[in-house]
Amino acid sequence: MAGGAKDRPFRCGYIGDLQNALIPPGISDEVERVDVSYARDFTRSLARIGGFTLHYGVRPLPMSTSPGARQYKPFTKGFTAAACASNILVNREADDAVALLGDDYPARVAESERTQKTEIETD
């Protein structure tokens, strides 16, 4: 886990296209959202992004069921969190996150189809 995060007040944030996040209603008020759809949005948001001690990277289940298809987008959110000396909460199923963080990284969550359906129904 990132050591620099412990010296700052807790702030959790999702950075990216908001339609790509799976934020359950129970924690919705705790996750700040930074809508970054374009590179210029990211650049304008750097100061805000740097203040997050926990980057939120949980995504909905992928729609592709093709054998060999990537299950999630590349783990750019992990590199952003690392550059900010922050931790990241990410799907356990994200293959490159497991490869880069290690199988024992504690801030990974399992996702189920039931969870996704519940989220879609409550939106």
C-alpha cells in the first residue's frame, strides 16, 4: 500500500469517464468524481487528483465474452494512483492489476453479475 497516503486526510476519487465506474449507492457519497473524458480534462484536474488518498477504479463487468478478449481496460488508473503516492481500489478480476499489484494486494474487490444488475436497476 502507498505510504504517502497515510499522511493525508482520506479522500477517495474516481477519475475518468463516469459511465465506466461502478459505484454502489452505499459508498456513493464518499467517492468524489472527476469527469475526465479527454486529455485536456485530466491536465486541468491534476491538483484535485493529487489530493486523493484512495483512487477508485472499480468498473462494471465487461460485456465481451469472447475467448482471449481483454476483460478490462489497461491499468492506467493504477499508474496515476502510484504517481500520486495513493492507493487504488480495483476489481479483483482486472488481469493487469493483479500482475502489477500482486495477488496479495488488499484493496481489490470481487464483483458479481448480481452486483452489476443491482447497480443497473438502481440507477
